[in-house]
Amino acid sequence: MPNWLYILLIIITVYIGISVLLYFLQEQLLFKPEKLPKDFEFFYKNQKTEEYNLTTRDGAEINGLHFMVKNPRGVVLYLKGNSKSIKGWGKFAVDFTRNGFDVFMVDYRGFGKSTGKRSSKNIKRDLQFVYNEIKTKVDEKYIILYGRSLGSGFATKLASMNNPRKLILDAPYYSLTKVTARFAPFMPLSILMKYPMPTYKWIKYVQCPIHIIHGTNDKLIPFKTSVKLAKINPKRTRLYTVIGGGHKNLNNFESYHKMLSEILNEKPKEQDLEGSSIDVIHSAKRNRA
């Protein structure tokens, strides 16, 4: 056997081996869950909470928290990132309760106290189940979907299939396949990914106002990702830029809180563009004869 062919076979074997490992280990790479004992008690200072458990049709238990305010103006369904549990994520509920909104948080399967076999299909089905439960308590026009990082894809999918008041995306990705491709550029991820999460496909079907918040210094999911997403459904999308913000620290910026307050408190107003400069074209230089 020629040396070049022998080397080629080794390369192909290694490539296939790495592909197989990526396929079977992607759960551990994508998800960093924190598991909680069933008797764990949640507590957040100055926050009124109620724990809930929902049983899915396949017998899984989905655990979550309801942060309550007096006379709520609406409800925020907060879909968190890929790590920890709502034990830690719960501290971000205050950014919504202080603006007069109830907050529902949920742990995905295998996170916190939630159980069941995790898959993209199962998680999407679980979240629709949670959404439907919220609709039994409040009119859909008062539901706001907030998706943070990993949760941005799930939130967009939910918004595309329902009619919430608003969709807020915090550091969203174009698709998880695109995110992972930055770290494994030569692998056939379109085939290997169990969680492709094509946010770019779902966002085009969203009918409610879309608000995207992204930091300019995000190293995991670049800011340009949100620019691309905003162009897909431009009439309904507004992009908010947190100058200097990274992937995990937007809450440390005063500008983020101002933007969030503006999004939550603004009253949608139909714009009458008659008499505006919308059709005015800047004069171009004319060639002299």
C-alpha cells in the first residue's frame, strides 16, 4: 500500500472517530445542568415565589418557579441558558418583577428538579405545554417570551407557533449548528447535530414585536449574529446594542436595564408615515454636460 494511501486512511479513520464522538458527546458539550434534590427549597429575598411541577404526557416532571407581583401587568416566560438551574437563574426575575410583571421560569429536562429524557423535540413540546398552562391563567396578549442564549432559540420557536405580546431575545444565535461550527469548522455538523436549533428559520414566522439585545463584545455568539437575525423579519424587529457587553454580563450594564425597561413599558403605537421623509431620496451628484 502506498504511503499516501495509508496516511489518507488514517486521516479518514480519525475524522470518522471524532465525528462519532461529537455525535454521542454533544449532550455533555451543549448542556451543563445543575441537579437539585426534590426537597430543595427556593428562596429569593424580597420576592414572592411559588414552585410548580407539571407532568408531561410521557411522564416527565417539569419543575419551575412563578415569581409573583401584586396586580401584574403581564407575564414573562423566561427561558434560560444552557447551564445551572433556575436556582441561580431566579435572581434575574427581579428585572421583570420590578417593572410589574409576573415571571415564570422553567428547568429543562435533566436540570434542577426536572426529569425525563432530553431531546430537542421533547424540550419544545414541554415548553409549549408550559405556555399552554400559562394561557389558562392569563390572556395570551399579556404573555412576553424572553429567551436568553440557548433559550433564545426555544423562545423564538414558541413565538412562531403562538401569539405572545412580545418576543425578547438576549444574545441569540443564528443556529446552534453555526455556533458549534466556529469551534469545529471541518466537521459535518449539519448531519451530527441533535439540536440544530435554526432560530433564523423560526424568526421569519413570528408575528409579534421582536426585541433583540446583544453585547458588542460577545465572544461566544458574536454581535453580528443578531444583526443577521434582525434582517430576517425587519418590520417587526428592533436591535438593542449594549456597547462593551459580553455574553454573560449584560445585566452589569446600566444600558441593558434601560433598554429592558423601555421594551417592557412601551406601548406599541402604529406609525402614520404620511408626510414623513420615508420616500425622500438624497440627491445624487449630477454629471454636467
